[in-house]
Amino acid sequence: MNQMNWSQLLSSKRLGREDKGRAVIEKRTDFQRDYDRLIFSSAFRRMQNKTQVFPLPGSVFVHNRLTHSLEVACVGRSLGTDVAVELSRRHPELSDTAILEIGAIVSAACLSHDMGNPPFGHSGERAIQSFFSEGEGHALKAQLPPTTWSDITQFDGNANTFRLLTHQFQGHRVGGFTMTYSTLASFTKYPYSSMLAGQKPKFGFFEPERELFERIADELGLLTLEERDGFKKFARHPLVYLVEAADDICYEIMDIEDASKLHVISVERAHELMLSFYEPEMQKRLRQAYSMVTDPNDRTVFYRSCVINALEQACVRIFVDHEEEILQGRFTGSLIEHLPEPLRSAYQHCASLSKKRIYNAKVVTDVDLAGYRIIYTLLGLMTEAVLEPSKAYSRLLLSQASSQYELSAPDLSTRIMAVLDYLSGMTDVFALDLYRKISGQSLPNV
């Protein structure tokens, strides 16, 4: 049976600099440089003003996209480092490869995994999708290629992250990104285009970047699982499972902590949920270990750290135990879905409660409603502007965008994708400010 191999999967080849060596000799590895490039990029900094779940902080601080990504990167580094140690013991023949760099690769991929998300999180995604599938933008269907239409009606932040880190905007890479092949493949959870997405509107790259991903897949030896009408569905890069697990662990546990801070659920309920990951005897020991601490928030932090550690260790074991299936592209589901009891039941219970109580809380849905309207309105105006750029209002509106976006490209597909590039790169605050100015609700200070 065909199988991917670690020596090929762990490539430091850098997209856009395949034939060039390092300009400066330094002690950082290429994968550490990926991490540093992301940290110092403006696209990463913008995530501090993008909603994670709850509204951006007032008197109580909760997670935004940036703090979430930093935490995911920390957990991802632990997962990758522990897996690397296990694999190096199992495969001493890999000692001359980058096997011990898995932690660095996973942490960099984790850091970037949400960078392509539009303002207002999933509400922003849904606004873009519905604008074209059932709104004003539906009139463009006959004017666009099927691939573009599929991309925009199923617009996905995952694919937009790959575009952000690989697409050449007006002849230069935004933020100076020239990432390694392995990092780029490791955050691509859905290694196929929207044409193969089926009923699940999730995919890994837009049509303009399809050739780039296929080049990366060929270089890394990713298996082809399906080919239909010239479109390929690849097996995931094995490290995707670690990136996904880090994300799953952080958002589920940290959302519970945030919910307790905002009194969406009680602190006592949050403690019960976190302790449910353990057998009764261990629950008792954990309560006793922190019985001297009277601050309930400090207890939350302690219980949360214990749960994250337990989930991380379990996911490492699952990955190593299923290594062969993963390398053969036969592993199904996520690492979280293979958790042993009581971790699995506790996680599923937290996920169920989050869906009912947290993600549908009024403080969350209020932002969803506002964000949906803001993105929908801006998208409508910008689309009209690129369709009729000679109009006076169109010229005013287009002048607001940076010249890096291809809003005046000769073909409509490129212009529409440029509109999405511009909107998805906005922070929540910038989008709201632009919406207010356009609607006449505010004027700049004079």
C-alpha cells in the first residue's frame, strides 16, 4: 500500500525561493523562521482586533483571534515536540531528517491557521457566502467561471489563509511571506478545492492557488485520494492532525473559561465541566490540590491547565498509535474523535453545551447579526464599485483600498477575489468604522 514518508514530508523548501539559499547564515531553522515571520507580520497583528467567539473586550478580557492563535501555537508545539520524541525512538533511521523539528512546524502552522478569517468570524464567512449564493451577488453567476463561483459561494477562511500566505498581490507577497512547503501543508485541513467540497463547504485553497498547492503536494509526496474532472483530493499532511487537535483543545476549553468570566455560565459549572474529564478519584485529588485557593478564577486556570495537559498527552498517544494509518491516508476523523474515556465523553459534553449555551448566547448572536450586516453591506458596495468603476462613487470607494489589491484587473474573477482579499483583511473595528462612514453615521475628526 502506498505510504507517505517522513523524510519527504519534512521539507524546508521555501515557496518562491526554491532555487535560492539563505541570504544570511544563522542558527534558526527554516521552520523557526516561519514562526518568526508570522509573528512580525501585519496580518498576524490584525488578529488582535478580530472576534474569536465573544465580542472584543470591554471591562472583562476574553480571547480574540490573536490570543487564541498564540495559545494554539503553544499547545501545537507541545504536541509536535512530544510526537517527534516518540517517532525518533520508533524510527532511528530518521535521525538525519528534520523529525525533531516537528514541534516548530506545528507551532508555525497553528500560528497561521486563522489568519485568513474575515472580520466577525464565522458570521463574516456566512455573509460572504450568502451574498453570492442567495443575495445581490447571485446575478454574477453567469459572468464567472464555475470554479470562481464555487469558491465565493462556499468562501472559507481556511482557503483564504492559504491564499494570504501564498498569493502574489500586485507583484509582491503581502507581509513578505515565503513559507516552507511543510508549514503551508500543515495548516491545510482540507487538501482539495471547492469543486470537491461536496455538501460540506470546507476546502483548502481557491482556484488561483490550486496549482501552488498541487506543486507543494507533489514535492511532499502527499497521496492522491481522488481525482475527478482534473481536480485532486489529497491525503492530509500528517501534521495537520496535530494542528487540528491543538485548535480543538484550545477553543473548546478556553471558550468555557471565557463564558464563565462573562457569566454566560457559572464558575461552578465551568469547574464541573473541566473536572468531568477525570475519573471520580482524580477529581477528588484535583479539588484537594487547590482547596487552599479561594479565588474561583484561579481555580479555573488550574483545572483548565490540567485538562489541556491531559488532552495533549492523549492526542500524542493516538497519533503515534495510528501513525501507519495516517501515513497511508486511511485515518478517519480527528484525533479528538478518538479520545479514550472519560476524556471523549467529557469533550463531547462540553461541545454540546457550548453549542447550546455559549455560541447561541445573546452576547454572541448580537455580534453575529451586526457583523453579518456590516460585511454584507460593504461587500455589496465594493462589488458594485468593481463592476462599474467609472462612476464617481465607485472611484471614491475604491480609493479607500490599498493599491496592492487587484481591484482594477481586466477580468471579473480577479476583481471579485480582490474585493474579498480587501474585506477579509479588515479588522472588526476597521470594518465597523468604514461601514459607519459609508452609511453617514460618523465623520472623520476635523
